[in-house]
Amino acid sequence: MSDPTLELLRPLAALAILASTAAVAAPASEDRAAASLQARAAAARTSPVAAAEVAALAAPEPASSAADYRARTVTLHVLGVQQPGTPDAFATVADVATWETRDVRVGDAIGRNLLVRAIGPDGVVAADGAREVRLGVGRDVAVRVVEHVFDAAATPRGAHDYDVDPAALSRLRGLHGTGAAGEVVVIDQPAVKLTSVDPRGVLAHLGLREGDLLWRFDGQPVGPADLDRIATAVATPGSGVHAVDLTRNGAAFTVSYYPR
């Protein structure tokens, strides 16, 4: 037979375990928030890039000078690796400052100076010229990243919104164009389905992706010919806040662009 005293104590023990678990989990969350704050502070400090380094960049921007580049410290965190050791291997890497993620593969550049050389079960091996940089899975690693002014032409500000630099976008559009094509599809109303998105073009910098369904721009219906109108409007200084209503992977939302 069971001891009545033990039966009474079991719920109290369970509550104690739950309280202990919560006490352990809370500092982890606080630590992540503190890491993000620290990463944002480090990333806010920039330094110039010498012409000699620009000449040796892994992913230089054509027709640019050293004045178009800056270097900053970015804290990266490899969330996981898929299919390591195969030609299809990729790693999901987060910027700790914002927790924005991207998938990288061998041959991809992180910033303009880091070239991904290998992806294994333990993480990513990148090269900055002759220097090797290792990004381990589950670790925060601070690295020096060189960026072009185009790389900050549109930066996430949370949710689906962006801060944009119209002058940088205008210059980018002059070199690489709108960078997208679309076709009309009709579901319950006409929309533009993006059939291709050039990663160098304006719309890619604005966070739009192949397969997106664009319904309205600034409240007005859009067609394929309006893609360049979207790029032009957001890249025009003084034109105010703009918004695109879209559907991606079945989820409908609005992306807003706020000029700096």
C-alpha cells in the first residue's frame, strides 16, 4: 500500500520541479536578450575599408570605390546544418543582433569578405582571404564583416517592415535594375506572381521573393508593369512610407518601407 504522506507530497514535488525548471529557463532567455543587445552595440560601430582590401574581396561590387564599403563586427550563430558532407549541404545562420536568418552553402559570401569553404556537422568554415573563420553550431561567434552601401539599402526593423535608404536604392536600381519579373494570376482577384527575383536587384533588397503574390502597392492593384513603379517609388527620396500587400507560402501580410 502507498504511504498517504508520500501521496500528499507528490504534487508539491511536481510543483517544485516546475518552479526549478522555470528558474533555469529564465536566465537563458535573459542571456539571449543580453547577447542581442551586445551584438547590436558592436554592429553599430563601423570602420573604413582600405582600397587594398577592397581589391581582394570575395564578393566585390562592380564600379565601386573603397568609400562605398564599411567594416563592422557581426555576431553570427549557426542554428543548424542540413546534409553535411554532401554537395547539397547548407547551414542556417542567424545574426544575433536581429535574429534574421539565411541559409548559406559552399561558395556563398557572408558580407563581402567571408567566403564559405566547407560545411560539416559541427558548423561552417569560411575564409577571409588567407585567414580561416570557424562558425560552430550553437555558438555565438563575432566576426569582422565588410559590407557595401547597397547591403544596407533596406534593413529589417521588425515584423515585415524595413528601413530604406532611397538614395542607395536609386543608385542600386541604376546598376542592377528592378530585378524581378512577374505574371498575372487570378485567385479571388488579380495578383502578380513573382516568377524570378534577381538577388542584386531592388525588389530582392526590399525582401521580396520568387513565388510571392503581390496584390496591392500603396493600396492600388498592381500588374507586372508595376514592378518597376514599386522600385522607383521606394527609391525616390522624399516620397514617404510605402506598403506592399502580398501573400507568401499561404500567409498574407503587408510589408512597409520607411525612409531613413
